[in-house]
Amino acid sequence: MARRNTRRQQSSGKPAWVWFVLGNFVGGFAVFIFLLSDLKTEKAKVVASAKPAPQAQAPADAKPKFDFYKLLEESEVKVAPPKNQQVRVRESDAGSKPVEKEAAQPDLVYILQAASFRDKDEAERLRAQLMLANLDVKVESASDSRGTWHRVLVGPYTDRSRMAKARSILAEHRLMPLVLKRPAQG
């Protein structure tokens, strides 16, 4: 058998990927030109349709007018002080116009309830820990339908700043106290 001696003819042209990239560049450039011309025509339409509207020139020295100051004065409600509290008014040095009003609280004290226990020994143990933290602590017993409870109370405090300091100390001991207001006793 005879063997055919055929050679494949090699193409002397460019590879296919070159034609693909070149076609994309030409197509992209054509789209760019089309969008650019479309943008110019829309801009011309907008400029032609927008006519300069006559505007009223505001005077340069005109200041903005705010009416809410007057509205607030008109809507102010005067409230009389509560009858059970005494109001102390300090007067300024210049005249009889009041400068500051302070409402005196009726005699109340703040007490913090650190915890409550059914077992008196646990309450006494917590009282001892809190006394070591330099707090004024006492244990109060109370009975109800569920039995006897022993409450660990810290205080009394006459002002809120001292009470807040005691609350922060209790928070360091991982306790979340309840704030109780009670009338001051003598």
C-alpha cells in the first residue's frame, strides 16, 4: 500500500483569538461613539428647554425670620408647685427677680436592698462581707405567707450621690440592689 504523503496546509493567517480581541475593541469603540453622540443630543435638548426663569432677588441684608420663639412663649404652661413640698426661691443681688428655684424634698431616705435570703446565716455572711467594704449594713427579717425572709439592707442615705457610690460598691460584689425610698425617722 502506498502511503500518501500529504501535508496539511498551514494557514499563514492570524490566530482566532486575535480576531476576537480586535472585534471586541472595534465594537466597544462603536458603542462609545454612539453613546457619546446620544449624550450630546440629550444635553442640547435640556439646555434648549431650560429657559432662565426670572428670580426675585432677595435683599442681601434680609435676615431669616424665626417664629418658634414666639410660639414657644405662647404655649408655655405655668405649673404651680406641689402643696406638700416647700419651694425656696433665691433672689439675685440686683433685684427681686428670681434666679433659681430649688424644691426641698420631704424627709426621705434611700435604702438599698442588696439581697434577701431564707437562711439567716447567709444573710449574716453577706452583711459581714459588705461591712468589710465599709458600708452601713443591717439585716431585717420579714414574714409573709411564704415564710420568713432576711433582707440585707444598706443605708440609709439622704442624698443620691452617696447612694450611687454604695451602688457601685455593691456592683463590684456582683449584686444588683433595689432602691427603696422611706420616710426619715427622727
